[in-house]
Amino acid sequence: MNSEIEEKHEQIVALDVPSSREAAEAVRRIGDAVSFYKVGLELFVADGPETLRMLRGEGKRIFLDLKLHDIPRTVARATESCMRFGVDLLTIHAQGSSAMIAAAAEAVRQAGAGTRILAVTLLTSLDASDLSALGVTRSVEEQVFELGRLAVGSGAHGLVCSPREAAALRAALGPSPLLVTPGVRPAGADVGDQKRVSTPYDAILAGASHVVVGRPVMCAPDPRAAALAIRAEIERAEAALMSRQQ
Ligand code: C5P
């Protein structure tokens, strides 16, 4: 892994709350321990623009997880709308195909914006029987790999993936694409409904550039302390990567 990737290791906290009021409370409580937040569909549909303005006002970076999937023109125009809020990371579905991914990437390029397009390959809620019902004959692993290659080859700046997929994708795609991994739990934490989790340390060592953490921070008795502990774990992983290189 090169220095470009080392500079990108980040913790992103998922603001999985139903209103901008609760989001603002969480952001203020966590303070300077976290600089990057994910806004998903629940919060965006309820209070999207207000929440994004609040995050910008607090000087935070924004991962807008809308998983866009539509005709290329519509996705390009939705991407333009997102850029007006200063969104840093935006998700689209790789299954929208090459033209749709390229349209989103081109909208960013034309705007000269810092927004980075992340493709979602296959939702982790889908398994082999779902693929079969959709007429997909590839295995889950092959489908993730092929959609990942298609997305990056079409202009996506990175992928959302399971930490368990990160090492293979990093080996296949090289050092440049962002690899953003949810499904992360500090050692000993409650896994909730996540089935295949990794620690932040292991995710970074596997090649993740960003780890997304929701409940281990948001539901902690002291969210700020929980976020700082995860940050320390990421720093330990960075030190291990550095010593591997020497
Ligand atoms: O609370 P938890 O850490 O499980 O939250 C993870 C966040 O990442 C949630 O917002 C969830 O929707 C999102 N996510 C995920 N798995 C995926 C894609 C997104 O957990 N495959």
C-alpha cells in the first residue's frame, strides 16, 4: 500500500437517527473526536438539506449514502444536487451499469468538485439464492469482484465493501480506489444485526481507506470516548502498515 492510501484512513460515524435535531445533538456531543459523518436514507428523507447544512456549518465532512440507481441523466443531475451541499462521498449502485457510473463521475469532473463517487457492488443483505432468483449465475464473491472492477473502470473513485472483501479488492484494484467498509466492530463490541464483522484494525490492514461505524459510537454511553478509542485503533493499524513497509 502506498502513502496515498495511508493518508486516507478515516473513521466515518453513521448518523442513523431520525431527525436533524438528534443528528446535531450527536455531532455536538462527539465534538472534535469525529470529522466525518454518514447520512443515510432515513435521515436524508426526513431532514436532508437541514442536516447537510448543519454538518457543513460544524466543519464536518459528509458521506451521503443515497445509493443512487436510475437512468444516467437522472443520476448525473442528482449528483449535481448533492455537490451543491459540499458532499465529500456519494454512493451509487454499481448495478446501474457503466453508463450510469460514468455519468455521475463526469458530473463531478465537470463541476471540478471534490465529491468522490463510491459504488455499492452487492448489498450484504443479498446471498447466493437472491442472485440466482435474479438470474445471476456468478457466485457472490465473483459478482462483488466483477461489479467492483466495472465501477472503478467506469470512473467511480471507490467502493463500499465488506471488510472481508477489502484485501481481495485492494489486490485487484491497486492502491488508488477508496475502499469504505461498514460492518466494523471494535473487539468485544456488540455486533447487533451485522453478520460478518471485522475490527477497525483488521479492516485497515486489509486495505480499507475508511471505516464506517454506527452503533458502537452512537449507542455508546460516552460516544466521544468510543470514537476516540476507534481512532486510536486506526492509528495502531497505520503504525502496523508502516512497520510492514520498512
Ligand atoms: O450500526 P452499524 O455500525 O452496523 O452501522 C453501519 C452503517 O453502515 C449503517 O448506516 C448501515 O446502513 C451501513 N451499511 C452497512 N452494511 C452495508 C452497507 C451499509 O452496515 N453493506
